Amino acid sequence: MRLINRRPDRASRLLLVILPFSLLLFAYFTGSATRLTENPNDKLLPSAVQMADAVNRMAFKADTRTGEYLLWQDTGSSLRRLAIGLGISALLGLCLGIASGILPLFGAPLSPLLTVLSMVPPLAILPILFIVFGLGELSKVMLIVIGITPILARDLEQRAREIPVELLIKAQTLGASTWTLILRVILPQLLPRLLIALRLVLGSAWLFLIAAEAIASTDGLGYRIFLVRRYLAMDVILPYVVWITLLAWLMDWGLKALTRKAFPWYEGARG
Amino acid sequence: MSFISVQNVWQQYDDQVVLEGLNLSVAEGEFCTLVGASGCGKSTFLRLLLGQEVPNKGKILLDGKALASEPDASRGVVFQRYSVFPHLSVLDNVALGLELPRSALLGRLFGNAKREAREQAAVLLNKVGLGHSLDKYPTQLSGGMQQRLAIAQALIMKPRVLLLDEPFGALDPGIRKDMHALLLDLWRETQLTVFMVTHDLSEGFNLGTRLLVFDKVRIDPHAPGAYGARITYDIPLNSDRRAARAALDSLQQA
């Protein structure tokens, strides 16, 4: 039978899903065990016990200096920045996308501008953000906003243009004004697309967040990782990376579930 | 006086003339079927009537007044595809037409007004045979059912003109027959003036009270775009139906 026609059944699919993860873990822990037997003070590949210790210290014991539980404090700060950044970007992207995708008079100036702006590497203007907005929360949120808004706006502009012109005409024959047409026809059809676009930019949003935190911050997941790097504290860095990955995956999954639940009519949600 | 009067209308895109010197006068309540080869301007003519495009030359009068140059509620339309809103249930697809004109700010009604709009929509949907699918989304309907929905959606606005652009082109023959019966019933009940583009000649002959054939009279083999199509035949049809409609009208006026 050709490879293209062979499909795993339920049991073997599960096995195939687990396989690469277990291989990865196995490779890590054998490597870690080998290095630690040679040199018990090795810091590069900490054992599971060392990492559990570190997690315990970071998450469940109050920091002696500040009295805070560092992991949760870091997580809270990072997620707040991310949520504000993503929220503003989603709103801006939606408005810009609809305006330039549906209204030709707005699209003429906006569309080329968005194309050019989306080519500006956001990290390259990070220093400008620090100079203009200071080293506080604002510049970190702004980096996320500046980084992903043009991507969202361009995607939604494209999706808005893909709405068949027949539907726009039909809505007008049903008595819609430009405003109510956008409100009742365009917006509801773009919302599921917005959620999907958000899923796609989650990775970039995390990247910008961690970059901003690494450079100027006093808390946050990215700050912590770059801080403990000085002590080569891989036992903290690795759990933090796993934690960030888990958070990102959960957000992705949540957005997917939300798309499916909130927009049952949308076929693209079953991807 | 004629209800719709088309006076010397020309339409061309760049140097491609599509329609030339079109003259037509249609009485209220006629069922015009538009036939002709592909690319000879039937759908262009329909878009002009709809207000989606404006003629380069000439004018179209509706009830003695120049046609609005953008689509509005006076002219309903059913396309071959993409006529219904995928994000609204069957019921809301029709109720939308009652909500939009009454709420300029949100395009949406609440409370009693909303319930009344939905009841009114449900009555019409029952009539077109969709009474059992009120809560479904359009993607859950068959092609024929979607077109029924599109027709109901257009009729809820009580337009004076209904424009149909190959509405049954994608349906199989059995379903198409049912749709013809439905359309004729609705046409008899209302004062609707219908323009229907079709590729199916027998459909054109069976449904219409007037068949309009679009064709190019002049052809320059060296410049295929130089001349446009005109109405080459204008055939009155189904005189019984036409007479019944006229009798009904005179009774109503008496």
C-alpha cells in the first residue's frame, strides 16, 4: 500500500503522538544523567530532582527579599502585558482591516501604508520605544502592539476582501447602511478570522514580550530567565521555558475552542 | 405608463462594448426572462437594473424617476451563489431585512420588535417550505433550500422589482421544477416585476410573460469588442398568465 494511503488507527495514533515527546525527554535525561555522574556540580543539564527543587523554590516559597512567590508574580506580569498588547492589537487590527478591506476610500491610503509598516522590524525600533515611552509597562505593551497589529490588520483586510461582493450587495438591498452593513455582516464574519489570526501571531507576541522584558523590566517571565542566566541557573530556565510553552499552548487551544464554540457556523474552525 | 423604461443605454468596460443602444419598456408585474449566449450582457443589464453599475450612456427610469445609482431596498436580488449570510440562522437571514431598515444605529431589534420581526420572517419561510429549518445555518441546507432562503430573504422587503441572476443554474432538474412552481406562486401573489437571467431556454419560455433575447447584431472580426449586444427578440409569452394578472389588477382597481 502506498504511504499516502496508510492511516494510523486510534491506538497507534496516540502512540505516534507520544513517541517524539518521550524520545526528547529520554534523550535529555540520559544526557543529564551522564553529565551529572561525571560531575555532580554540572549546571548545564539539571536533573528532574534539581528542576523540581527550583520550581518548588520559585513557585511555592515566598522570596526572602520581596516576600513574593516569584513564578506566579512573573506569570501575572507577563500575562497582563500580553493580554493588554493582544487586546489592543486585536481591536486596532480589526478596525484597520475592516476600514481598508471594505471601504475603498479608506483602503487607498491605508493598504500601502500597512504593507510598508508591517515590514519594519519591531525589535529594531525597540530602542525608540524605550526613548519615547520610557522603561515602564507602556513600552513593553507598545512593542507587542507595534509588532503584531500590522500583521493582524493585513490578514483581516485580506479576509474582508474575500467576502463575496454578492453578500455586500444583498445587504444593501435589505436596507443596510455602510455602518449597519459592517456591524451585522462584515464584523460577525471577520471575528472568527480574527481569533485564528491571533492564534497565528501568539508566537510573535511572546517573542516581543520576552525581548522587551529581557532588556528593561523588574519582573516577568522573560526578565527572570535573563536574570538567572547570569548564574547559569538552567534548573530555573528550563522549567520557565516549559511553563511559557505550556501557557502559549493553552492560549492557542483556548482560542481554537472559543472559535468553535462562539462561531458554530464557521467551517474553518474545524482545523 | 411603463414601470421601467430603459432609454438608449450603453455600457462598456475599457474598449469592450457590452451593451449598445438598449431600449426597453416594461410594465409593472411582468415576468421578463433574459436569455442569450454567454458574455452578451444579460448579467451586465441586471447589474445596471440593480444599481451595482451605472450605464456609460443613456438612462434607466423606475416609475418615471431615475434609478438610484446604488443597490437599495426597492430592488431585491437573488444570485446563483453567495446570496445568503453564512453567519446567520435561516430565521435571522430573513429577519435581518426587517431589522436593518428600522435600526439605523445597531442594525438590530430587541424585545417585542425582534419577536415580531422573527414571527413575520417565520411566516414567509413557512410559505417557501423552510418552516422546519428555521434554526439551521445556511451551510446545513441543500442548494435548493439555500435558494428558497435567498428568495424569502428578498421578498421580506416587499420590493417592487426582483432580479434573479441564474438563480437555479446550480440546481438539479427535479429541484429546479419545484423552484419554478414556487417562484410562479410568489409572483402571482405579489405585484412583483421580475427580471430573470437564465441559460436554460425552456426555463425562459416556461416562466416568463416576456422573453428578451440578447445578441450582438454587428460583429467586427478584427475588433471583437467594438460592438455590443442589443435585445434582438422581445417575445410575449404565456398570454394566459399575463391576462390573469391584468384581470386581477383591474379587479383590484375597481
